[in-house]
Amino acid sequence: MKRKQRADAPGVFSEIVKLMLVLMLLLCSGVEAKASSNLISQQTERTISGVVTDENGDPVIGATIVVKGTAIGTTTDLDGIFTLKIPTDVKTLQVSYVGMVTTELTIGDNAQYNVVMEPDAVLMEDLVVIGYGTRSKKDVSIAVSSVKSDELNERPSAFNIMEGIAGKVAGVTNISMSGRPGGASSLRVRGMGSINAGKDPIYVLDGVVGVDPNIINSANVESIDILKDAAATAMYGAQGSNGVVLITTKKGKKGKGSITYDGKMGFGFMNRKLDMLNADEYMEVQRRSYAYSGQTMPHLTTADEKLFYYAKDPSGNYQYDDYGLLIASPRYNTNWQEEMTRTAISNDHIVSFASGNDDTSVYSSVAYQNYEGIIKSSEYERISGTVNVNSKIKDWLLVQLVGTVGSQKGNNNDMENSFGQGAIRNMIEMPPIVPVKYEDGTWGRKGDYKYSEEGENPLLLLQDRRDEWKSNFSVFSLNTTLDITRKLTLTVQGDYQQNNRKGMSYAKAGLLDVSENNGGYADISNYDSQKLTNENYFTYTDAYFNGQLSSNFVLGASWYYTHSESSSSGSEQYFDDSFDYHNLSAGTTWHEPRSGMNQNTMNSYYFRMNHSFRDRYLLGATFRADGASNFGMNNKYGYFPSLSAGWRISEESFFQPLLTFVSQAKLRTSYGIVGNASIPNYRTISQYGNGSTIFNKELTSYVTLSNLGNKDLKWESSHQFNIGLDLSFFNNRLEVIMDYYTKSTRDLLFEKQIPITTGYATTWTNLGEIRNDGFEATITSRNIHTNDFLWVTDLVYSTNKVKTIDINGETIQTGNNTIAREGIDWASYYVYKRLGTWGLAEVEEAAKYGKRPGDIKYEDVNGDYKIDEEDRQLMGNGRPKGNLSMVNTFKYKGFSLMVDLNYVYGFKIMSITHSMGENRPLYSNSVNDILNAWTPENQNTMVAALRLPSDPFFGENEKDSHMLHKGDFLRIRNVGLSYSLSPNVLNWLGEVNNFSLGVSVENLALFTKYPGFDTEMGTFNTDNGQSIDFYSYPRPTTVTANMKITF
Amino acid sequence: MKKIYSNISWLIALTVILTSCDSFLEEKPMTFLNPDQYYQNEKQVFAAVNGIYTYVDDIMDSDIEPGSQSFIFLEFMHGYGERMRGSGTQDLTQANSLLIADNNSYVQRFWETAYRAIENCNSIIEGIEGMEEGTISEAKKNQYLAETYFLRGYFYFNLVRLYGPVPLKLTPTRDVSNTAIELSSIEDIYTRIDADMTNAGELMEDMDWTNSSGRVTKGTVKSMHAKVLLTMAGYPLQKGIEYYNKAYNMAKQVYNSGKYICFDSYGELRTVENAGEIIWSIQREADNAGNPLHSSLLAYPAPVKAVSASAAYGGAITVTRMFFDTYPEGDKRREEREFYYTEQEALDKSGMVDLGGLYIYKYWDQNAAEIGKSGANFTLLRYADLLLMMAEAKAQADGGTTSDADAIEAYYTVRKRALPLETRPTSITVDKVLQERFWELAFENQTWFDMVRTRKALHAVTGQMVNMIGYQTPTHTAPFTEASLLLPYPIREKRLNSNLKRD
């Protein structure tokens, strides 16, 4: 088989499939030859021959030639030549080949025919990666969605593949926790599949299982295929329950080599600001607080020249008002949000090289990305290089080497979500009457006015504190595919992943609460992980019943080994700040050194078969067994089967009348069980925690019981049923894909609360059931399609609901004042209902609760005159019910305009930021709503009367309904305009094959009633902090210009 | 050639696929020890016993609100102290209104600390008892067992005083098959505490009364045991004279040992550690295990000029003027910078700074004021407390008044340090001793427990002892009732164990 392959093969994956098909057909042809020989005796025959070529004149190997309506047929040989004996009365032959338009050949008297086949654009695109192989989309009976390179990179400011996918795939949502560059971002496939175990899908890069998606530059990605239903993900068994994201790296193409430069430069602005008080409003709040408590503001009795201007007579004596108080006005009116933010510049450049010949193709690239955050001094940088080499070393041996190396780094000194001195929180809370710097050059601090809480100047924090991290990463994968027989191949893949992450921080001496008493404070931490994986699988492809049934089998085994080590140390009391964090021994007080080690192993066996009968009945089944080290000795292995079926109704004869209207119709259904093993290691073993304690000023080691092991801990399994319908209308002008699923996760890996009398607060156990139900629809409509003008609308819609089905009748605290109970939505807010404030007419009633007019009034559900646990009420949750994306693309000649809208509804945001802005009036600056606080004249309000901190109900902050805000929003996610030079101009330019320019605006506008920076944010972590706003990082509006040129 | 390679690869692949080794999936942790394979040598026991002490200092723990240490909560229960800064949550405010909800975080904290410590004690007792001959010396075994028994008794003592009937759990948890443990009666719990203390005392009988290690000594055990017996004699068990006598005898053993003294000056209480008057204290150290009290008790709002380099997160609690005024005229304890202060020298030595109010000076740490970090120990038990217990027990045993020379000497030792000019009384009454306890041990986490076991309060106007029930202290918004004597069971625990019900 040294002959030329087809010249324009789109990629090695499809080549492999074709290769397998050829092998299969060659084999089949033997069978069919026998069959046809039986026919010879009965009919008059003639022999015809011919050559089948593609549009480039290259032979098409293995094309099927059949006499229409019969089983008589053959396949082309390695030169594309076929010879066939046919009955003399045959007038028409059908020539077909995967990826080509099936053509009919009218037979005349000639014995020689030349057939030129044309590629089928629609089908070519529709080859999907399904894990351990690929499959033609039409033969797929599982729920899998693909995102191609162009779509993924449609929004140039998308920061990583997770953001690039946002809005492209129904049922897949991007949870972006902040607007910070490099901030936590992850994907959720079909809701939330677990409680305490991991919720992230597994990312597979060119077959490498469990890759960190943050290291992947989306410009290197050829396609992303997301496996959604259990029949698809069951191939990944224990790692599949949260969905599988298969990423395929670009490959070199056969032919002339190409060099592509793709560059983007962006400018980010702060679009939405919080409505905070200005200096005058701030003083009004102070005045009312002092008045309520019958006191006078201190700066009116003792002059505070630092912060206030005073009325003075010409000789410099203070003037007093009628009450004998000084007359003062604030000296400064600082807008801290303006002071802290900037225009953030981002750079993203990649140069790639691609080439290929008959046996080998190479793709390589180097990329540099640097994103500034809109909060000053926060940034993220990534440098990476990628190589993808495919080589057919022998006829029977194909080798693929994929490698990515690089490093990333970031500066997080802004510290969102901070309980300590966080720059973002301080930015919001700094009193406007305090300046960034006083006239004498000293920095303003939060506590400069009486009662204000102590807090460091956020700009000084940004300047004097560094909190950096960097990581060096590499992924290497060597994949060999051997043809054992023509039908059977063996794939052996070895992967190596490595990540060294280092965290470094230094705070210069003198930062309040950070390094004020430490004289410089440095910490360094190291984390080093290695992952080795080995995948081995056989693929067998065959056809039966005269090619009516085509089948594919996969059988394999995998080994996974992960090992990580960590260490940290630090020191303080530096005599000089110039060492930064580079010389820990320069500090005189040393921080406790720490280190750790973690190891995890997994071992899996899997089997899959797919059948397609008469091109219309599809059947698939998988089975996987996984063993994982982090489960109990009694339950190491879990077993995950699945079954799927599809019916291409449009192939049926009864469907014929409809074909003019409905061009394709396929019904799919599947059921399967997948698992989840993402729990911490060593939970099945009882543990002593250790540390050092003090006896008479000396450190001494100690141990205390820290974990109660559960030896019976076993797999969490997720049972998913899926039914889907793929339709296309009007000759594929309108395509509709719909899916309904119900996913029930049982034996949930759950960190169960146990009475503390046991000595432990929790233990890991398997518990009950939660259920995700959802509906997904993807509609692509080519509204207008003329030679010059194209208008395409893509609609992606999904819903999801998580219900708690069985948790032993218990109530589970799911964190952040949310609970789970059987029959209600998972993690529903469970808080008091704020009715308003007690009025002057309600003095007696209020007193029964120990309150007075002006204090907050909660609903006393059981009327026992106590506001306690029994008065909490369910108040919705933080997960959107539905998510709709609409992308309209208009193309006119070389111009392309894209408008990407996103509408999300049905969720509530718990804004700690806003409620803290309402109940800490003297400690901090407040949100504008506080001016609506209770007064005798304004009793119908939600905001308590302003008072001094010594009041028992000052700052009352019970979690209540007033903290919850409707989160519904419509975002103009992106508007982009681009222009590509026409082929004529390119010809004139000579070497340039492609040139395009574009400009786009990301996050152009957000329409919402929510008063915070953004509706998409979260706190603490992506697992349970979604829609909790705790001083989250503002999301910028970014204008990006991009240029792409290919030589 | 191809065939050969194919066949070889076939074989290799099949071998790989069919190979499975259990050891590949076995976990081999290197970063922690497994309690199931522990108690192999003396050092392991030492580390485990040290672990129990880490729960003793939990009263220093707080949430994010400045000055919200568990220690502070108990000082709001009695109502003689007030808070200068906002509370952040209602948890501290509830102590003022005596309406403590079951979701109050302090209610959970005390419970949690005690039971975590007790589980460690149970596991250690079982572990040591199961050790093989020769793996630990008899002396070490006795010492560690004694410390463990003592600490288990101590944590149950805290639990029963705060919550009344609680689950009495004396064996380690093996699995979670039965976690809903029933309540034991107050009587049964005290019987166990008494037994644990006795056990600890016997194991330590031949050991030194004191040492400077900061660990529990024979002196600690006997002194705490005296407190247990005194409490058993009073409320709620009211075991009466027999136990007052037991308490007196136990305290007298410590007194007779002659190993402890009352410091000459109150200043030494802030500077001398693990010796002299100090019987037992939480061990602290500035860099690794700081003490938050110096900073928490600073003046709030912060004075114009800083008096301490510690972060200005003060205002946690201070003495009320009314309580302060009950100290007798001429009492040294009311002098500036003995127990309380209103001004302090500026950090930059530029002169005295007016604090704008009266603040607690007991936990002033000059070192912390200078370097910003406090490493001061926190005293849990001191000799003055023991002397007053001894006097009180005897006065009770003798029917309310005693002229026992030792009891009078004990009382007078404490009294004359405050009022050096006062002459030795010929007899003392229970009320006299109780008054003295209020003044001497104010804001040392003793007052609330004294009130509960005696059902007596110090009248903040008259300075005389009155019945606690029905009396309203200066910062409380309601008088004490029977219901105010115990904390509710924590909501979390009630949800998980339906046995936690109070009649």
C-alpha cells in the first residue's frame, strides 16, 4: 500500500477511518465476488471497468460500486480501478464513498468509465471524535456535540477553550467565576452531577485523558467534541459522569507548507461600576447614624483638618453654627473604583507552521498571550509551544506525537473574595472622604475617620504586595496504530503530563494586617505533579450481510498513575524589602515548612461496539470496568455499561414523500451508567492530622484524629437516559437537534455530617440520589444564502433542573445558606424573609422580638416570637433554569458580521457585596441604597435605621431574602466584524494565501436588574459558590482587533 | 516482517490488557499516620497526648469578626462586661438578652471542641492500655494516662457545666453505624469526671506537684479536682457538706504542698509563666501560636495615638463602670494599670494617651505592644482561685461561716494583696469569699461558672451577693431565669442526633 492517498484528506482521523473502511471493503469484496459468481450462471452478463478519481484526479481507493437495487457490486482497488460483471440490462451503477457525494453512473455501451467524485461538504464536516476512535455523524446514536476551530475562535477575546465554547453547545455552560484574567473558569455538562465529588468534565487532548484545559491555546485546536449522554461518556466510565470534552489538535496538511500568524490585541474597560456613596452622601450617612444615637460627629467638635475643610474667619478662627458645632465639608471625594481600575491591554499572538507529504504531516506553533486585568497590576501570561507530528512509518504503522510545553504566570495581588485585606473589597469599602494620598504624601487608610474599620489602602496593597504564581507544564503523547490485519488495528498510547506550580508572595513592611508587624512577609509554595497514562486498544471493523451491516468493535485497557508533591515555606522580619520573595533566609522569623504527597492510580478495561444496519438502524453498546485507588478495599472496581440506538427515519421508503421538506431525520435514544471518582485520596483510611504545638515556648509535635475512614466507600454512579431527534429541513437549510435527558446520580459520594460526639464532623459515604433533568435544542438556520450574501442564525438553548430525590430524609447544609431536602431543588437558598423594618406604630410587637422601630423585621413563620431556624424559608437557587444563546452571522463578500447574544434566566444571586454595602455604614463606604434607610419619615423601607456600632443591632446581617436578587440577564456577548481579502487580491499578492482583519467587542452590554458588577460570578470555588457575589472581580468590556495572515 | 511485528504486538497487548495487579490500586499514604496502626512506641503516645492540649486553647478561636473569641462569649454570659464595637453577628448579642439560640455559633464551638478532645482521649486510653509490654516505660505510661484522664474529665466538666445532660462517650468511634448516643444524667457525668480526676491523681501521686513544662501536673489535677468537687457540692447536684469537705481536703492537699504562691504584685500575673501562682495555662508563643487577647481588648474606637503595635482590632469586651465601682475603696485591683486602665503610654513614648474609657488591663502584654505579636500564656487556673475555693468550701461545710485557720489564711492571702492595710478576719462567710472571687477572677472565664454553681450574683450597685435567679446584671436586657443557666444543644447536633432533647 504505497500508493498515493487522496490529496486533500482533511485529517488523519478521517484517514484512519477511510483506511479501515478500505480494509473492510477489500475483505467484503471477496465475499461479494463469491456472491456474484452465483449470479453469473443465471443471467447474461457483460464486464465493465473504470477508474474512480476525486476532483484532483487522485484515485479513490475502496469506493463501492453497486448495481442499483441489487447486491451486485465491487470496490475500487488501490489505483481506483474497478472491474465488475453486470447483467446486460443494467443501466445504472451507484458509486459511493465516505465523505463523497454518491453519484450514479449511467451505463452505455462502453466498457470503460471514468467517475469523478466530489467531496460532500456536509458529511466531511460531520466526522465526530467519540473517544477511542471517530465516527461519521450520521452513524452516531449518542449525544455528542462538536465545535470546530472557526467557531471556537469566533470571539477573539475568549480567554481559553472553556470561554470559547460558551454558548456554542446546548447543555454545556461555561461557569466563569470572575472577570479576572486567568480566573477560575470551567464547564458544566448537563447540570450538576455530584455533591461533594468533582463536577468538572474530563478533558481529553488527542487521547490524553485528564488534561488541564487551561494549558491549551484554542488557536491550536482543530475541533472539540463534547460527549454528553451516558452512552457516549460510558467509554470513559468512572471519569465520565460529568461529561467528556475531547480536544483534537490541528494537523499539518499534505501539500505546500503554510505559515500562519494570528494576532489579537485588546483593550478592556470597566463597564459597570457599583453605585457607591460619594463624599457628601457618605457624610450624610454619618450624620444620620450619630443623630439616631443622639451623638455628634466627632469632627464637628474637634477639628480634623486632615479630612475636612472648616469655615474660618479671616483671622483663621473656626466658625461655629447655631448648635455650637464646627462647620465642615469633606476635603476629598475619592472615587475608588476609578482609582483602582485601568484600561487593560491584552496581547495574544500565535505563529503556526504546517506541512505534510505522503507519509508525514507536521503542525507546530508557538504562542504568547498576555492579559492585563482591569484592576491595576493584575495580569496573566502564557507562553506555549505545540507540535503534532503524524507519520506513517510503515504500511502498517502510524505514529502520532503530540506535545505541548509552556508556562503560565499571573499576579493575584488584588485578591478577590478576601476575608483579609483584599484589594477589591477595600476598593469597594474605602470611604470616599479618604484620599489615595494625603498632601504630605502619606497613604490614606480606611480607618482614618472615627469608627471606620481598619483597612489598608487598596492601591498600596497593589503596589506593595505581590501574590504571584507560575506554572510550567508539558504534555507529551506518543500514539502508535498498528494494522494487525486489514480489519484489526491495535493502538498503543503512552502519555506523560507534568505540571510544576509555584506560588510566591511578598508583602513589603508596613501593610496593615499583612506585614505591619512582620517587617516584610514572604511565602513560597511549590506543587509538582506528574501523570503517566497508558492506553491500549484493539479496533476491529467489519461488514456483514453484503455490506448492509457495518460494525466496529473496540476492546482495550488503560492504566493511570498520578503523583504529586507539594512544599511551602516562608519567612518574615526582613531588614530590607529589596529581596522580594527571592531570599527567604534574609528574614529572621521562619514560617513553618510544609510538605505533602498524593498518589492516585486507576486501571480500566473497556469494550465498545457500534453497528449500522442498512444505513438506518444504529446500535451501540459499551462496557467499562474501572478500578481506582481512592476507593475502599471492598469496592475498588466499578462497572459501567451503556446502550444506544438510532433510527435514520429519512432513509426509510415511507419517508420519501417528506424528503423535499425534511431532508434528514434521525431518532436517537440511549441509556447508560457512568461513574465519578473525583474525591480526595485516602478517604477510606482513618487518619491522624499533625502539627506543632507549644509547651513552655517550645514547639512540640502532636497528632489528632482527623478523618474517620470508610472502608466500604464505593463508586458514585450516574444513570442517564437520553432521547434525541436530529432534523434538517429544506435541503439542510435548517437544522434542528433536540435532546431530552434525565440523569440520576446514585450512591452519591458525600461528605456526610455526623454528630460531633463521634469526635468527627463528617465522614465520606455513599448517599441517596439527585436528579438532573434537562432539554437541549440547537437550531442552525441559513436564512439567506446567495452567492454574495449569507445570513446564518444559530440558536442554542438548554434547561436544567437539579432535584434532590433521596437523602435519607435528612436536610443537608450545602453551604452559603443553602440546603438540600428531598423533593426540592438542590442547594436552595434557605433564609429568613425580610418583611421590611419595624414602624413607629409597632413598638409593642417589635419589643417581643427585642427590637425597636427602625430595626429589621423578619417574617416569624411559626409565630413563636423567636426568629430562629424554623423561620427560614426556601427562596430559589443560584443555578439558571435556562440559557439561550443566539448568534447571527452575516457575510457579504469578504465581510463578516457576528452578533452573539446570551439570555440566561431563572436564578437568584446572593449578593454579600451589596448587603454588606447596606449594613456596615460607619465601618465602610456603602451602596447608594443605604440612603433609603429607615427614618421616622421613611418607614416603608428594607434598610434598617442608621446607627452607631455600639447599638446591639448595628450591622445586623442575618442571611435573608433581601440579599437575594433576580439574576436574569441579557448580554450582548460579542459583536464582531471581520474582513477577508478576496482570492483575486490574494493572487495579486502572491505568497499570501489568506488575509483577514477584524475587530470585535466582547461583553458589549449587560441588561439586568442585578446591582453588582456582573451576573456571572461566583465565590470560593466553582463547586458551590456559583451566584454568590462576595467582592467578585468586575468583568471588563473588551475591544479586540485581530489580524490573521497565512503564507 | 509485518506479520512478526503484528504477532509480537498482539501478544504484548494481550498480556498488558489481561494483567491486573491489586497492588497497583493500593493506597500508600506517606503524609499521615493511621490510628489503626499506632501506639507502637513512646514517642507516638507523646504526640497523641500533645494533641489533646490543642483543644484546650480553642477558647482563643474566633470567627472573622474581631474580638469574637469563645473566651469573650463566656464573659458576656454574666453581664458585667460590655462590648464597644459592633458584634457582626447576633451571637454575642444573644448573651446579653439571655436568649441564646441553638444556631448560635458559640453553642456549637464549645460542644465541638469538647467532643473532639474527648474522642482523642478515648482513643489514647484504649491505645495505651493495648500497648505491648516493653514498648513504653511504666513512668511514661502513668504520666500520659494521667494527663489523658485529666483532660477527658476537664472537657466533660466544661460540657456538663455549659449544657447539663450530655452524651457520655467513653470508647473510641469505630464506624458510623450508631452515632445517635443517648444523654446521660448530670449525676452520671460528674461521677465519671470525679473518677477520671481521681484516676489521674492516683497515677500522678509520685510525681512532682509542679514543673515548668506547661503540661498538666499533679498540682493541676488536684486543683481542678477540687473545683469539680466544689461544683458537685453546689448546683445543680447539691451534694452538700460531704462534697464541700471533699473539695476542701482536695484543695488543702495543694495548699499543704507549699509549691504554689500568690505573687506579690498583679504585674507578675502578666509576666511570669508556668511558675509561682500559675497552676495551669494555655501555652502560647508569639510567632507560632499567638494570643489574640491583647489585641482584642485594646480600646475601641482606637485612641488618637497608638498605644500598641498590635492591629487595632480592640473593643471585644470591657468592664462596666458599675462592676468596677463595686471594688472596695483602696482596693489595689482598681488602681490604674493593675486590672483595668484608662490611659497608657503612647507607643512612641510621647506621653500618656487617654483611652476614652475604662478597659481591661489583665491581658496587657508589653511585648505585644512593642512588637505587635502576643505570645502570652492564658491562665486557666491560678493559686488565688484555689485558695478562694478552699475558703469557700470550708465556709460552706461549716454552715456558711468558718473560723478554720487554714481557710482564713487562704482567703486572707488573696485579700491582703488587694487591701494590704486590712487586718486578718477571725471568721469568713461564704458571701465574703464569693465577692472576692468576683473581684479577683473577673474576666478570667471563671465568673460564669461560679454563678451557675452557686446561683449567686454580685449586685452591681450594692456590691453584695444576691440570688442569681431574678437578678439583672448591668449589660443584660433581662433578669436571669432557670432557663438562662444552660446553653441549648447546638442545632447541628440536634438535627443529627434526635436524643438531644431537653424536657
